[in-house]
Amino acid sequence: MAVSTANSWTFLSNHAHVLVCLAVEPDLRLRDIADRVGITERAVFTIVNDLEAGGYLTRIREGRRNRYELNPHGPLRHPLEAPHTVGELLAALSISPK
């Protein structure tokens, strides 16, 4: 589901959208995430690398595919949210990582 251009802003960043996609379906292909978030596959690749480098997820190679494991204890990065974790964000959105 692509983001409508008529309403161009959202409450969550693309990083959060990618994280939510992977929390729900840890074996999604980058192409599928790009379609759901409404960004390019290259942008998803960059975001996944950012999240992996930041310790928010781990990439696990399974044959020719990747599966991603989230770190629910990773702190949110903005100073206003820093006391909270990725797990708390997902819980607030009623999403339980698989």
C-alpha cells in the first residue's frame, strides 16, 4: 500500500515503517517492503543497513533470502523518545515481533 501524495506527511518516519514491516513479516523481500511503504527498493536497502548498523535488527541469511530479527531493546533515537525502546513503540502500535 503506497503512501498517498495528497497527504504527504505521516507520524512515523520511513525507518519506522520499514521496522514495522519487518516486525510483522521478518522474511519480507526489500521489493515488497518498498511497495508497502511507498519508497524505492534502494531507499529500503539503505534503511535496512541503517537499522542493522544501529543494532535495531540482525540480518540472517537463509538460502537465497534474508530474514530479519528485531532488537526490541534498542532505544529510540530522538531525544524526546530516548527513554523508550523499539519494543515499546511496537507495543504501542499493537505489533508483536515474530
